Amino acid sequence: MNDMNFFSSYNSKRVKKDIEKPVIFIKGLAVLVLIGIIAYGAFNYFSIRKLGKEIIALNTELEAVRKEPRLEGIIAMEKEAALLKEDLSGLYALDKYIDSRDTINELLLEAIRVNTPPELFLDAMLMNQQSIKIEGKSKDKESIAQFEHNLREAEGLEKVFVSQVTDENGYYSFYMDIDLKGEMPGGAETGKQ
């Protein structure tokens, strides 16, 4: 006799159901991922479209502002102000250069004035970057000698020399040559090489 198994059909279905559960789960997950990707793409599409419309609106507003005549005047003034700032910085640099090259400055002239005796008068003074030539008159020779001595002691003067003294109508006329030192009080240098 043959054995009949009435439960064999149930056993095979059970195996099929066990296999179908993971497949259904994977298919469901794939559908959810696909829906998520499509939703994300749609969201990005609408966001980009909205931003595009905002850009177009801003560009039209910018074009309207650019066509305004006052804006051109303001832009021209800004360019002119920038050029003036460049010129001003160039002038500051030039001023600093001139100050650095200034050997005949207030300190040197004040040193000559302070060291001038009361009986001595200056008629002319010729100055350049390397030397000073002084022409003057005095009531006596001692004042000329005192003036020369005082200037030799002054800062910034290298060589003081009275080249000529003459007697004219009761006054002594003199000519003095002064060479300037390499660096003056205040930090400026002379043009000596």
C-alpha cells in the first residue's frame, strides 16, 4: 500500500510563504526608497524653480536701479574719490621723502640764531644740501670769533670756517663757510656721498 500524505501540500506552501516574506519586505523597501528619491527630486526641482524666479525678480530690480541717473553720478564720484585717495597717499609719501631729505630744517636755523652774538648781524645766508655760506657784519672781531666757536660746538655742523674778514666803515664784514654733517638733528641725512 502506498502511503498517502495529506499534509504534503501544506508543507510546501509553508516553505513558499517563508521565502515570500523577505521578498515582499525587500520589494516594499525598494518602493519606499523609490518614492523617497522621487519626492526629494520633486522638492529640489520646485526649490530650484522658486529660486530661479527670485533671481529673475532681483535682476529686473537691479536693472531698474542701474538705469537710474543718480546711480551713474554716485559711481563716478566713487571712482573720483578712489583716485583722490591714491593721489593723497602719493602726496603723503612725497612729503615723507622730502622730510627725510630736509637737511636745512628748523633745528639748524634755530641753532644758528641762538649762537649769534648780540654784536653780530647776518646780511645773507646761502644754503644747499651740503653747506651754508653766511655773510654778515660785526662791531668787533671777537664777536665773529665767538660766532665761529659757537657754531663749531653746535650739533649738525661739521666744518665751520671764516674765509674772509674785512674792515668797512667801522664794521667788520665777514664770510663764513659751513659744511653740514652726514646726519642732522632730527634724523635727516645730507646729500654728501
